Amino acid sequence: MVSTSRFFRLILFLSVLFFFNLSDAQDLFQPGIVYGTKGDTLKGMINYYGWTNPKPKISFIEEGKDTAVVLTPNRISGFETGGNKYRSAAVKTEMTLNNIELLVSNPNLRLANDTVFLRLIVQGEKSLWFFRNKVHNDQFYIDENGSQTLLIYKKYLKESAYNTNTVGENKGYLNQLKHYFSDCESLDNQLQNTKYSESSLVELYNQYYKCTGAEKVYTSKREKIVYEKGALAGLSLTELKENYLQNFGLAFKPSIMPSAGLYLNIIFPETRGRISAYSELLFTTFNNNSEALSEPYYTYNLSLSYLKVNIMFRYTFKKKESKVNFFLNAGISNGMIIHEINQLKVGGQTQSWTPYAHTRKFEQGLLAGAGVISGRFSAEIRAEYSTGFSTVANYPASLNRAYILLGYRF
């Protein structure tokens, strides 16, 4: 019989295999153009690390060459790839941590100088640029006097009545934009409701171009969150790990039962479809009968059905022009017993007590899995280590499961 430990070893083996086969592949590269500092233009393949690495750099393979070179903002004037345009720029950036627990009471900006790749959001008579800095603050810039000016925004602690603190906001960007769009007074009302976010600022820019009739050359198309819904079904193999039943001469064999459920996979933007949050509502069950032939004659029937909410992070190894993609899952499970058969017979007579008379109704566990996706279909092997159902002191009873699951995306 295949055990869950073998499933975990298999998943680990597949993880290493996927990593070494795919981590250095050129699937992270996309067609693009690099603009040199002397007006030269080079075509080739670009891997931009902006979504995984705070250090501004790209890897570039020029057409006709096989070797990638690393380029920083100091070496090029900009590049285009994946439908986005970037410019190298020396800018000021706000370095105060925006974590609520780490906010300071000073509303003034803590500025630092940096040379980065700015992503173009809106291009025209009035342009808008974006950059996320090393402390994960979103920074927006406008064109002024041939360079990019930071739009001022900062969160800070603000003292209020009764010596309590609230979160204040330095919204200096509102006055900056009022001056920037001074040739369109009708924007004043909308400006006061403009948030320091890409979608809100783009809407303000759109209204400005409608107001003035000026030509807008370019607006970037941002990746959106993708929601995938579907159903899955398969088999679960459940092993009961315990040492209490041995006192009665009882032992359970692994139980193979069907499992089924529904899933929601939320694919994060700017990850090229690779990183997602995967959750599912899964029904699983196990059914065990154990007999002790020695006197007195024991028969123990234990059957538990669970409704589980599983939450995992998924990494998909996407290969260009491939119909089959591999993925890895890891996360936690939260299960609730929805049906229970817990019966002990001694000499053929049903007893009012059982070895596990009181079961834990909620169960938590760790999950790891690996699988493949082809079109709307997926297949996965998965292992789960859980806390189990025992409430008997000093006698834990963990449930370790292995799954083979097939999925279909609606």
C-alpha cells in the first residue's frame, strides 16, 4: 500500500525536478526593445525582475546572440516589453515604512535619491510615471522641466483627542496636481476625491484630456487579478497514526475513499500568471474497521467525514508554446467533521464507550502538492499532515492523507 510519506517524497522529487528543468529556462524572457544612452535601439528578449526583485535591472538577450547580459538604469535609457514602457530616471523616493505598526508622527517626507526604471502609465502633454521602491511604497511622478517630480504622499501617526493616535495623510500631491492641471478648472471637484492610486490617478488624467481636448498618446494596460473557478474529484488515502488502539489489539489499515470539491484560484497581476492563491472547499472521508480476534473479541468501526477549507499558494511553471504546465502547491487545511460513526463492539455487543469517545470536531493540517495543467483540465498528487481527531490525553491520533485529484476549470 502506498503511504503518505511516499507521496511527500514524490512531491519533493518533482519539486526539485521542476526547479532544475525550468528555473533557468528562457520562458521568463519576453520580446522587447532596449534603448541605449546614445540613441541606439536593440531588439531581443527581456526578463524584467521588477515583480520579484526591488533592485532595478533587466536581463537582455540581443537578437542573434545566446548570452544574456544584465542591464541597470545607469547603462540604458529605457526599454519596452510585455506591453509596458520604462524609462531610466534619477528620482527622489519616499522611504518611510507604511506599515501601521511602524508609522511615525512626522508628516514630512523621508526622501532618498535613487536611479530606477519608471513605468509609463499615461503619455501625452501631461504624463504619469510609476515606481515601487525598496520599502514597497508606490511612488507616482509627473513630468516637469524635463525630469520626473515625485507626487507627495505619506501616512503618519496623528494625535487626536484622549491621547489616542489615528492615521493621518500628507496629501501634498493634490496641490501639485491642481497646479499641474491649472488649465482645466473643472477638475477641482474631482481632484479632491482623487486617491494616491494608479486607477484613481488615471481617471483624473482621462478627465483632463477630455477637458482640454489634447491628444493622449499612450495609456498602459495593467494586468488585472484573474479568477479561475472549477471543480475537482479523486481519491484520498488516509492513514491513522496512533498507539492507543494497540491496547485493545486493534489496528487500522489505510482507507481509500472518494473526495470532491470546488476551487477558486486567484492569479496575482504582474507575476506573468505564475503566482496565485488557491483555495478550495473539499469533502473527504475515511472508513475503518478493525478487529481483534483474541478474547475478548473487539470490533471497532470508525468513519469520519470532513468538509475542508484548504488555502494554498501555487507557483506555476509556465513554458511558452506548451500545452502542459507544471505547478506546486503548499498551504494549510482546516477541516470540520460533518458525519461520524464511532462504534465499538465487544463480543458482538455494542458498547456505550469507545476508545475515542470524544472526537475533536475541527482539524488543522499542512498541505503540499504537485501537478499539471492542460487547458481546462488539471491533475494533482497531494499529501496532508493533520492534527487528527483525538482528545485523549497522551494519545494523539493524527490523520495523514494522500490525494490524487482531477480538476476541471469552468
